Amino acid sequence: MSHINPDPEPERTSGLEPGGGVPPGETPPAESSMPEAGPRETHNPTKGWAKGPLTLIIVLSVLVAAFFLAYALTLIL
């Protein structure tokens, strides 16, 4: 990767006083973007539920529903 200096060059930037100051009424130069800034995308894990926990939740839900269904049937009969 090559390093890019994000600072403006004073020799080529109009409106700067000697020493790099900006005179009254002038707009300061905009900063450039830094392509090297930010985290590197080295690992991108998948999003979502794993099969094990999702299966466990479904099995427990079915067991609870079956318990209440059996309990309701014993009260009716």
C-alpha cells in the first residue's frame, strides 16, 4: 500500500497566507479523503442463528405446546 498525504499542498493551494493561514473571507481548503482509514475487512462472519440453538428452541417450543395441549385435553375429558 502506498501512503497518500491527506494534507493540501500549500504551494498549490490558492488563498493561503505564508505560513499556511487563511485570510479573512476565504474558505479554507477541504480535506481530502483517506483511503487507508477504517478497519480492514479480514473476517466477515455469517449472520443468523446457528443450527444447534435454533433446533433446541424449536424442540423446546414443541414440547411446551404438547404439554399444554395434553393438559387441556385432560381437563376436558
